[in-house]
Amino acid sequence: MSEERLPEAKPLYVDRQVILEALAESNAAMGFVPNHRGTVQEIRDRMIANGVRPEDNAASREMIALRYPGEDLDNL
């Protein structure tokens, strides 16, 4: 019985600097200015000010829904 082998996968090397420059350009085009000194409480306050209810865990629920498609996640 012969073994069937898959072709060798070529490693993908990405120049990190190229990605960082593209991200900076994209952020600038959107008017987004990163604030690396922001605290968790400041982020939470901004979310509330923009109408997001942190207790709904919307971001977490969306990630879980993507991970488990077709499952009933209403009881999370």
C-alpha cells in the first residue's frame, strides 16, 4: 500500500513593518488615533457613552456565535 503525501507547504513570511505601515495609513484615513495610555475604565465609559451596554457582552457573544454556528446561544 503506497502512502499518499501532500505537497510541502511553503512557509509564509510577512514583513511586519509593511503591515504596521499599512495599518497606520488605514487608521489615518479613518481618523483613528490610537491611545495606548487609555485605561479599561475609560474604554468602558466611552462604550457606555456610545450606547453600548457592557453587560450584554455583545463582542464576546458574536465571537462565540462565529465559533459555534447553528447553536442556540441565547442562554449565555
